[in-house]
Amino acid sequence: MGLKSKKPTIVSFQKMKQQGEKIVWITSYDYPTASFAEQAGVDMILVGDSLGMCIYGYDSTVPVTMEQCIWHSECVRRAAPNTFVVGDMPFMSYQRSVEDAVENAGRFHKEAGVDAIKLEGGERVVPQVRAILDAGMVVCGHIGLTPQSTGQFGGYKAQGRTAESGADMVRDALALAEAGCQLLLLEAVTPPVAGYITERLDIPVLSIGAGADCDGQLLIVSDLIGEFQAFTPKFVKKYANVAEVMTNAMAEYAAEVRSGAFPAPEHTYKMKDGEYERFLKLVEEDR
Ligand code: KIV
């Protein structure tokens, strides 16, 4: 476990890329999980709009609001003061206009104190990226499978399987890097294309389902701890089975309440010596 004393910055990640040191990134949405992430020594936390599916039970990220993202980012920021926290712009918080993008990115900074903003899309979001950067914030691009626009891909499909799709992605990656993005996330991209982009760009390129050749890896915490039940993408490795641990604990509790085994005397408070007799006397007198 690597307890950090100083929060990494964008410069730290740049150096890690140059030195071939992998960047460790996970999502978190709440105080306890983010504090465990910091204790575990992860480098970055994403307060992803995946919170819509992992925390709220929506069947996509589309319904997620700015308010929800800000609330959860605030919890994470409090829990992980020494970890680089990235806020995720939810659907329709930046697509409509550059003004919306700057205002909502600014809310993440002012209200939740995040270190960077992530938004989905390639060339088509370059004006928004430039405007957020001009306002002084750090931006992480996100291309490949972009969950807010899965309708256009016909579902959750891997990207970069053909030469044309790979070349389109390279154009998007270059456009984002030229616009000034300081981090780039590739989601569900074939490793040869992801490796090419990582090599070609000077900025750190992170992978979620894009293979081992990127500068670092991201996983959704609810997947990696085995909490999210609806489906498991191919790129996920489960490191624990929290769903089983929690369900078993609750089932045992239910059984003990029903049998009377819980609470035991050690789970209850004692009256001071002689007070029960005095108490009975008092209540009897009042009757
Ligand atoms: O919201 C999120 O967690 C994300 C990841 C799927 C990359 O954007």
C-alpha cells in the first residue's frame, strides 16, 4: 500500500509517461470508496458519470445530471485530498455550446474542487476543449467507445477494429492533443490502435479496455470489486466479490435477528449499578 503525502499533478503524469511508469486510475463515487482508493495508493480517481449505472441503477449514463456529478465529486474530494480527482461532464452539460461547457466545467472546479475535467468526443468537441482550457482548467479527452453516444455505435461496441475506424481515432486523438488536452482516455479500443496513439502522443494516454500498451489503466471500481451486477465488459478483471461478501453478511444478520442471536449482551449498553431498581421505583410511583 502506498500512502501518498503529496497530490500528483499533470506534470507528475507527464514524467510517469516519459519514465515508462504506469498510471493507476479507478472510478469512485462516494467517501468510503475514495478513501480506500487513496489508502491503496491509486494515482487518479474519476468521478465518472458511470455513477448513473453503478449507484443510481439507471440503464445508461444518459440521465445523469450535473448536480449528481457535483455531489459525488464533493464526497470524493473530501475523502481523497492527496489523489488527482477528475470530474466527468455528464450528457448535455457540454454538447450544446461552448458556454455550457465552460460554465459546467467551472462548477466542478468551484463547487467540488476537482483537478481536471473529462469529456467525451474527438474533433467535434475541440471548441469546448479549447474554451475550458482557456478558462484555466485541465482537460482529459475520451474517445473510442463513448458511452454517452452508444446509440450512434449501435451499442457498447469495441472501436478500432478496422483500418478506417483506427485512422478516424488517430485523427480525433491528434485533434484533442493539439487543442491542449493534457490527458487522453481510450475506451474499448483494439490494442494495436491504442498502442499507436500512445506512442504518437506526448500526453499520457490511459486505457479502459484498450490493452497494456497505454500509459496507464482505468477500471470502474464497481466492476473491479465485484459489486456491479448487471453485466461485465470483456476488459474487466474482478479483484474481489463484494456483492457476495455483502449479501452473505446481510443474510447472516437477518438470520440472527430472526433467531434472537443478535443483539447479544456485548452489543448493548449497561445501566449504572443500582439504577434499575431506582428506575422501577420512579416509574411505579408515577403510575
Ligand atoms: O463514467 C465513467 O466511469 C467513464 C468510464 C467508463 C471511462 O467515463
